[in-house]
Amino acid sequence: MQLNTYDIYTMILYATLSMVIIASSFYSLYLLVKSIRRVHVTPEKIKIYACGEDLPVNKASVSGLNFYWGVVKRSLRNLYATIRDKMHTGILSDWLFFMSLWLVIIVITLSLSAR
């Protein structure tokens, strides 16, 4: 069975319309929840407080790198230990092998998902 251009355009229109309806309903739900849960920000809530002391902003900041490694070291502790102990040898050819392996895995995954 071969589809004519009218059928193809109709299917595209229905798909687009359904995506718009779904996105609109989710956005409406988001706005409803946001309007119900009003957050009252007081100056006390946004004040920096650390271990019983008031700190200035420049002393209380944390770098983005610390946030990243905190997540990796706490949440992914076993994976981090495996990578650190078994894969991190300090030899450049080992690093090149693992990066090439990751590249091959990503390319195969993308090529299989594109079908």
C-alpha cells in the first residue's frame, strides 16, 4: 500500500497536533502546581548560614568542580573506585585504549538507535 502526499501530510499534522496538545497539557499542569505551591521568600531564608556563623558571600561559595566530584564520589562510589584503581594506570596508551573503546560503544549505540 502506497500513501499519497495528502495522507502523509495528514499524518504529520496529527502527530504535530498531538505533540502540541500533550505539551500544552503538561505546561498547564506545571502552571497549576506552581500557582498552588507559592513560595514565600523572606530575607532570613536567603541569608547564608553555615555551622552557626554568618558568612559573607565570597567565603560561602563552592566551586562547580566540587559539586561534580561530590556527586561522583558519593553517588557513584563503586564506579569511581573501579575507574580509579583498575583503569587509571597513568599510561597514555591505556587511556587511548579506553577512550577508543568508549567511542566505539557510542558509535555502535547511535547507529543501532538510528535504525
